[in-house]
Amino acid sequence: MATLRKPSVGDGRLQVKKLALIGAGKLGEGLLAGVLRSGFVPPARVEVTVAHAERAEQLAEKYGVRAHTSNARAVAGADLVILALKPQQVKGFLHEARPHLGKQALVISAAASVTTALIERQLGHAARVIRAMPNTPCLIRHGMTALAPGRHATPENVETAREIFSSMGRVVVVDEKHMDAITGLSASGPAYVYLIIESLAEAGVKLGLPRDLSTELSAQTLLGASALVLETGEHPAKLKDVVTTPAGCTIDGLLELEEGGLRVTLIKAVVRAAERAKQLVENQNT
Ligand SMILES: NC(=O)c1ccc[n+]([C@@H]2O[C@H](COP(=O)([O-])OP(=O)(O)OC[C@H]3O[C@@H](n4cnc5c(N)ncnc54)[C@H](OP(=O)(O)O)[C@@H]3O)[C@@H](O)[C@H]2O)c1
């Protein structure tokens, strides 16, 4: 199923004649910056669309790309289309783009809850579609992106998508049936982690530490512990045991966490978010 891969910069195999990035909001602008930073596609070959002309002007000035509000113009001649629209905007876009989009173009959609089947159906041909579920740390190259290829995506298409998102962090390729779980875990996950960082920092404040110091200690602790899991490949329980000296301090802290139900609460949080993702998929795709 999933493959774990360290972040790596593209190996230069990516050949894109024209990239159309549809929707450059919070996520889309991050993807645009990532693609340009990685050097896969020069700005002259990138066309970006948004809903508002003033926003287009800002993006054109900031990134040196062509930016406007015409999706039909953007997708014409594009061999790569990245969708970073809100889910409810996708059907309208596909209707608009359909007559202008080349049959061989690769469409990578980062719109939550929109299936590859829906995009294929709306485009009305054997469209090459890949669904991507990134998360916000992609903005600083520490992201986690899951890719799910549609029925007609080729292995080369998957490699193209992998190369793009690898420039923003880790990438896994999964079966699309796992996308709801992934939405609840790694796409929503940064929000849960911020709550944990904030709570640990509050604990430091309670114990008399200055807030900024406490936040730094807390955030770096999560970063370091996470890196140890990924770099050693060890089971987290084993790494926890290393910290937990018999009759030491950590075991007392762990007892409090178990009594407070942290483990069950986190499991339930992810399950609830995944259920909501499934519900949104059903609403979007009927
Ligand atoms: N944020 C995350 O952590 C995250 C993670 C994974 C996936 N996603 C998915 O990414 C998608 C975008 O989310 P977001 O938070 O980036 O939303 P957002 O900030 O609202 O961005 C939407 C963008 O789409 C543009 N737009 C609206 N209608 C358009 C149209 N018809 N044609 C072209 N552009 C249009 C908007 O233009 P204006 O700027 O002019 O209004 C805006 O730039 C969503 O489907 C979300 O589920 C987000």
C-alpha cells in the first residue's frame, strides 16, 4: 500500500509545457510557491486563475506568472492542471474547462472530498486524474501528501505528482479508499498537534516559564520526537519506553495522560474527522 519516502528535490525528469494552477488561495498559493521554488516549471510556463482580478494582479506581480480569472484560457494547451479550489467550486470549473482541456492533460486535484471518479465523469473522457491530500506544513517543505491515482492515470503521471509534492515534504501513494482516513489524520492533523503544543506550553506557563520559551520547548519537542519516529523507524511505544525511567518523572506524567484518556480522545478525533470527510464525499459526488 503506502510507501514511505524521505523528502527529496525533483530529479529533473519533470517536463511540463504549461501548468495551469486553478485557485490560488491558502493552499494553492503554497503549491504555486513550492512548484516555482523547486524549479520544475519556470514562471513563464505557469498560468494561475483566481476568482478576483485584484488577487490575480497581486499573484502575477509576486511570482512573475500569468494570472487572471479565465479558467478556459488557463487550461487551453496545459499538460498539467492543479486544482486547489473549494470542493463546491470544482463542478463549475470542470464544466467551464471541459471544452478547452486537452485529453492527455494530467489533472491533479487537491480539493477535499472530490473523487477522481467525479472528475473523470464531469470531463467526459478517460481523463488522467490524481487526487492529492496535502497538509499545511507543505508550505515550509515539511508537508505530508497522500496521492491517489484515478483509473486512467499512468505510472508516469503518478511520478509527476510525486515529484511535485516531494518538493514540499513526504509523499505516499495510496488507494483512493483510504483518502477519508488520511483527511482525518494527516490533513486535519496539524490542528490537533497545535492544540497539543498549546497545551504543553500552557503547562510550562503554569510552572512559571515565560510563554515564548514554553512554546519553543513544546514545539521543538514534538518536532524532535516526530523526527525520531521517522528516522529510526522504531515503534513509538519503544521510543516512549526509552524516556520512561523506572520510578522516574515521565511515568507519573504518562499515568495522568492515560487517566485523562488522551489516547482514546485522539483516536476518536481522527475517526470523527474521517467520518465527516466521508459524509462530505457523499454530498459532493451525488
Ligand atoms: N488548507 C488546507 O490545509 C488544505 C489541505 C488539503 C486540502 N485542502 C483543499 O484545498 C482546497 C482549497 O482550500 P483553501 O483553504 O486554499 O481555499 P481558499 O483559500 O478559499 O482558496 C480558494 C481559491 O480559489 C479561487 N477561486 C474561487 N472560485 C474560483 C474559480 N471559479 N476559478 C478559479 N479560482 C477560483 C479563490 O480566488 P480568490 O482568491 O480571488 O477569492 C481562491 O484563491 C479545498 O478544496 C481544501 O479542501 C486544503
